[in-house]
Amino acid sequence: MTSTRTTPPAEPDVATATESTRRRRIPLGQDLGLFLVLIALVVGFSIASPYFLTASNLTNVLQSVAIIGVMAALMTLVLVAGALDLSVGSIAAVAGIVSATLVISGWHPLLAFAVALATGAGAGAVNGFAVVGLRINPIIVTIGTLALFRGIAFVLSDGRDISVLDPMSEGLAFERWLYLPVTVWLMLAVFALVWWFARFTTGGRAVYAVGANPRAARLAGLPVERTRFLVMVASGTTAALAGVLLNAQSGSAVPAAATGYELQVLTAVLIGGTSLVGGAGRVSMTLVGVLIIGVINNGMTLLSVPSYYQTIAGGALLVLAVALDQARRGTGYR
Amino acid sequence: MSAALETRGLTKSFGGVRAVRGVDFRLESGQVHALLGENGAGKSTFVGMLSGILSPDSGEIVIGGEAATLTSPVDAQRRGLRTVHQELELAGPLTVAENILLGRQPARFAHVDQRAVRTRAIAVLDRLGANIDPAARVETLSVADQQVVEIARAIAAEPRILFLDEPTAALAPPEIERLMAVLAALKSQGVAILYISHRLDEVLRVADHITVLRDGSVTFSEPNAGLSRETIVTAMLGAELAAGTAREPVTLGETIVEIEGLTIGTQVDDVGFTASRGEVVGFFGLAGGGQMEIAQALFGIRPAQTRSARVLGLERLPNHAREAIARGMAYVPADRKREGLALGLSIADNLLMTVLPRLATWGIRSASREAKRVDELVERFRIKASSSKAPASSLSGGNQQKIVLGSRTATGTTDVLILCEPTRGVDVGAKAEIYRLLRGLTAQGATCLLFSSDGDEVAAVCDRAYVVRRGRIASSHPAEELSASFLTSRAL
């Protein structure tokens, strides 16, 4: 009786056996492939440019991906839940403006940051309400709020940049703990938190179940709507955190800040192997995806590739990442 | 004279289960040939092969005297064969006329002649005697009208062979009459018609020849001359079917489900029933008879009205699945791939889906408690898998169904278990185990409500059963009376 679990199936399982061999994924091989890509890029750029493989430049790479990294960690969960959030760049801009406005009007920076994060959560709640309450496709919702929140950023700032001079922001941008900038630690902390949540909490598993099969999840008694809503709220909150970090790094809050970041974030998540149809994806691999993007951008800059071409490369990478994902799954747009 | 369509030794297996076994079949031009069989007898597989959706493992299909290897539905259509499917396959946003002539629009240099589309659509609709506006968008029509459009589309192609799969399921009597007239007209034009239906009266009226499939083989094939209902029912179900196997006497506990005047839209009308602890109560009906809607209403996932309802101390039906589960109900859906499992997730993830929060502390999972519960469930439900980390998609149907059952009852506090078609697509061994598990649950004082269109299943496990016919409870029977043939004859 105790060995029932490992007993070879006595019943004929011909069709299902062949099906499982065909559809079986090899996570290790796939992970390895992703790491190899990263290593190949590092080696390639090291050969191509003497400045690439230096401590200060590698720190640069990390610092430059911190902002999309913070967003990408949560975007992984959003995609796993079967949704999408294209409004993260705009939310970052609104949060940046809110934070800077409060700081220059005399608020304590920490309090200003907190209000900025709450603003992000509120923006995420707007997305979540439209998706869950109004039952609109998340792609459509966040294309709408992509424009809506961007507009709010311009209205709040009256279209002007706001300089950020507070010591908190400077600390965020320039201070280092254990060789790494605070921003980088923050990004790693967000990744660690999301990784822990996805793996070790019931809420995390609910996200996977809801994305994998919402109907089954609902019948199993999982709070499908609440899960979707909260994931959108969390995405808005980390987008706001990214906005605060962006303020600190650039020294000013700009209403047009973080334009187009949603595409980079999405690219990083998809490179990491998260499925566009929900239910599958790992935060750790998103981090590798983020690093790949960071290395490519940094390497191209070192090689003086004009930024227009970098934009072209970014777009190509997004399509390539999705093509790889679907080839692996044997699915596609039909 | 050669037949319009003929098969010789047609065979098809799915994963070791032979769904269709060496079927010889002959369909003549100008003939209405009815194909009958219980759910799961192999009708759909057989028709799937004839219409190019499935490819046979062995045997041959001969169309118009020529051996044909059908590679796709389009290939079958090219050979003059059309199928009207049970599920409507129409383009909702397009107009009736566009749907009828879809893919065959009269056009000159890619410019579609809309007026010709309209005239030709009207001509086809007139042949059907249907009063449907050709300019209306299909999605605005009633299901019955959509069914007529679907049939019109098939007829517009002037097929030599026409398959009709349950064409009258959605139609009202006058529309059925019109369809019968159209069939007679098509017949006189030499069209060969394969007619699949559950409605015996209708089949006996319209068919020239009747063939019955049972367990994938032809058990009966004769011209329809003075055939009786009984002859056909016996051919469908087998005469020797035992009228319920011996079962241990059940000890009934308190009545925990009492429903009166349950009405669900137009599908279910004024239905009442009760169920007590310790019994398995069956709800038998043909596919589409309304029994699945009753199951869903009971679990709170389909809006319904009741005159009075009492379920586990609740004085009404639950409002949603979460409330039902919190009250001690569990639901095993009919479609395990779409509603039961997250196929991409692991066996363990699926098994723990319902119970996970109860094994955690403040939302933080406990690996040891989870592993222990998974091992318990795997053993209790005898799930055969290489590892509980394997994806649910890698298992056979029977083992998948055991996971659904295990997942929904994993809390150990299930008082009312609602099961829909619990052994559909499940092999015999796993069927027996699933029945054994139901018995185990009722022995612990749970109530099982089994909603099924499989008469053998209801006869094998239920202590008593209601027959649901067209949205109403037609009759109620004790265990001694239950047999598949009896139930089917009551539900037809």
C-alpha cells in the first residue's frame, strides 16, 4: 500500500505517455540556456570592449536595470495570474511627480515616498477594478490607463520637471551598502520578496492556480477575483517604487519619465520564460532576463551603438522572446 | 448500385481504449440513415472519422465507390460531404446570409456581390421554410434559429452526403416539422443523410434504416419497418445489463438537502428533491436534459430561483462556490480538463488547490504538512503517477479524475459531494475505484449527488435516482428499479 505512488501504471496509458514525453519541458536545460546566453553576452562584450568587465561598469549595469527590475518582479506575477499591466511606466511617472511635489512642499521624504507608493497602489486598484469589476481584458484596460496615468502625470506637474534635492533621494541613488548601490539592494529585495511569496505562501500558489485555469480555481473555492485585483494593486505599488527610484537616480521628477518602460519590463519577463497565457513562470528567471537586457543595453552603449539602434534591438528582443516561449510550448497565435 | 458512403472495418483507439471497433456501415443515396447509441458508444468518434476530423487507425472509407483518405474537414467537404454539428459553429457578428454562404460568396474579382449573397441565402432559407431575416446578425438570433442557419449553411453547399448531429436538440416542434419536410425533399433529390439523435420517436418516424452502436461496435442494423422502441433500446443498452449490483444496505442519516420549486431560466422548471446523509442519489438525464444545470445551481455557480431550499443548514442555495465550500459542499465538474484541473500545474498543486489555506499558518505554507497531505491523498485515491511533482497533464483520464475528486474532498469536511459525469472518459478499473471512493464518503455520513447521462453508472452506484427529462423531474426510483435501459427509456 505504501508504494502505490511509485507503482508503474498497470492500465494502458499509451496516449497520455506519448503526450507527456512530447510536452515535457526540461526546466534545467532551459535555465541553462538562459544562463549561457547571459554568459555569452558578458564574454562577447568583454572581448569587444575593454571597459565592459570592470567592477564599476558591472555596478552600472545593475544600477541601470534596478528600475525595470523592480517592475519586472511583479510583472512576472501579473503574467502568471493570466493578466498584463502595460501601465507601469505611467504609474512610475505619476508616483515620481507626487513624491517630488510633496518633498518640495516641505514633507518629510519618507512620508512623501509612502504617499507615492499609496498612489501607485491606488492606480493599480483602478486597473484591478476595471479588470475584475468591469470584466475588461487587462490588455485593453492598461492600454487605456497607460495613457490616462501619463496624462495625470502631466496635469499634476503642469508639464514641468521638478528637481529633487532631498538627502533621502540622494542616498537612494548614490549610497552603497556592501559594494552595491542601495537601489540595487532594493531591487534584489523586491525579487526576494516576490520569490518568497510565489513559492511559500498560499496567496502565491493561488496566483498560479488562477492563471493556469480560472474556472477550475473558482470551483476549487479560490478567490479568483480578489487574487487578480491584488496582483494589479501590487504591480501598481512596485511601479510607484520604481518611480521614486527613478526620481533619485535622475535628480528630478519628469512627467514623461519611464516612457516605454513597460516594453522593456515585458521583454525581461518573457525572456525569463514566463508564459503569456498564465499559470507558469518563475521570478528567479525574470531576474536573469532583466540582467540580459541590462547587459545588452550597456554593451551597446559602450560600443557606441546609436540609441535608435538600441530601440530596434529592444523591439526585436521582445518578439524573439515570445517566439521562443511559443516554440517551447508548441503553441501560437491561431 | 454503389453506396454514397461505405466503411469497412473502421477502427479507432484512444490511449488503449478502442472507441470504434471494426465498423462496417453503408449509407445509400436518397436514404435517411439513423445512427443511435448511448453517450460514449463511439458515435462521435465514428462521425469524426467520416467527416475528416479524426483519422482511422485501420479500415477504409469509400465515398461514391472510391476509397477515400480524408485528411481534413475541408477535404471531406470537397467530396460533397457536409456536417451539421451539435455545437453551433457560426460567425456570430456576421449576418445570416453571410454565414450561409461563408466561403462560397458569389464574387467577381474578389468583390463580393452582396445582392447575390442575399438572394441565394433567401432561396436556401425558403427551402427550409424558415422565416429568418437574412440581414440579421447571427448572434442576435435564438439558438433554434441559429440551428436553422447552421443547417441552411450545410444545404447551401448542395452536398451529396449530409451528416446531422442532434439537429433537433434546440428546435421547437414546428421547426422540427419543417426540418422533417426538408429532409424528405433532400432525400427525393438523392442526398444521403446520416441522422444522429437521441429522440427515438423522431428517429422511428424519419429514418429509412437504423444502425445502433454499442461500445464501438454495430449491434443492430436494419431497415426501419415496424421496429419498436423496445427493440432499439435493447440494442443500445444490451439485454443482459444487470439491474443494479448487490450493495450493502445504507443507513440513512438526517436529510441535509431539501429543494422545492427549483427553476433555472428556461432549462429547468419547478424541480424538487431531497437527499440524506449516507446515500448516493442519482440524477439521470440525457445530455442537455437539464441535470447539469441543477448541479450547478446547487453549488451556487448558476443563478436559480427556488420556492424553498435547505442545504446543510443554509435556508437558500449558496451564492457562489466559496460559500458552498465553506458550508461543506464539494463539486466535481463534468469537464475535468476545462473546469477540474489546472493541467499545467503539478499533481500536488492540483490536489492541494482547495485545502492549501487550511494547511498554512498565516498564509505561509508548511512544506511538511503539505507533503504529508499529498501522500495521504495519493494513497487514499490510488493515484498512479511517477511523482507528485509531475504535471497533471501527464496522467491518464482516470487518474486525472481521481485528482479532481481528491482535490475537492481534501478538506475532509465534505458533507455534500456533487458529481457531474464522474466517470466520463475513465477506464473500467478507475471507474470501480471512483465508485468505491464514493461509497467510502457516504459511509462517513456524506451525501453524494451524482448527475449523469450514463445509465450504467447511475445503476451501479446510486441508492435511488431521479430521472430528469427536458428540465423536469420525470420520475424517482429506488435502487431495485435502476438499470440503464430502464432509466434511458424513462428519459427519452
